[in-house]
Amino acid sequence: ASGLEATLRVAYAKFRELQDTGILKMAETGKFDGIQEVISTSHRALNDISLAIKEISAASSVVGGDPKRSAADAKLLEDLVEENLKLRKTIGEVIEEKVRRAESGDHHQNKEAGDHDLAGM
């Protein structure tokens, strides 16, 4: 496999891992005892993926093709996966805040306090 093929394979694997860490997707499996366990597991999985994103660039060092181009492609794919990771973390924070409010009985939103609105996502 060329450097690009290896890089794409690793990037796609990280993308799939990110999809599987979504709080709603995890909650749908029914494998957890409650929403707090789902949130905690999602946080840990996202952190693990964050640490492993550099594997995308490492895959570009596979022999074959133009090494500079492979490195540039790997960096681009790494950046895309990183942005996806950031978005998923933000969505997780919004869900976690809404769960906290529901559990505490505080149903008022304060946009100035940093609340996020998922309507545009």
C-alpha cells in the first residue's frame, strides 16, 4: 500500500472511532447503566482518540509515493479528524450541561454564560 492508502485507512479508522463515541449513539446501545456512565465513557473514548490522531501522520511514512505530498495529505486528514473531534467534544459538553440542568431542575439557559445552541450544527 502507498503512503496515501495507509494514511487514508488510518484516518478513516479514526473517523469511525469518533462516530462510535457519540453520546447519543452510545446511549442507544443499551450497554450502560445511565446517562452519566455514557457521558464518562464518551469522554474517555474521545481522549483516547485525541491521543491517537498522530497515527494518521505516522501512516504516511509507508514507502511509496511522494513523501512530501504524503506528509501534506496526512496533515490535512489529521486536521479534519481533529476538527471532527472538537465538534464531538462540544456536542458532548452541550449534552452534559443539559443533563446537569435536568437533574438539578435548572431549566433556564444563560447564553452569556457560555451555553451552546445545537440548532445550527
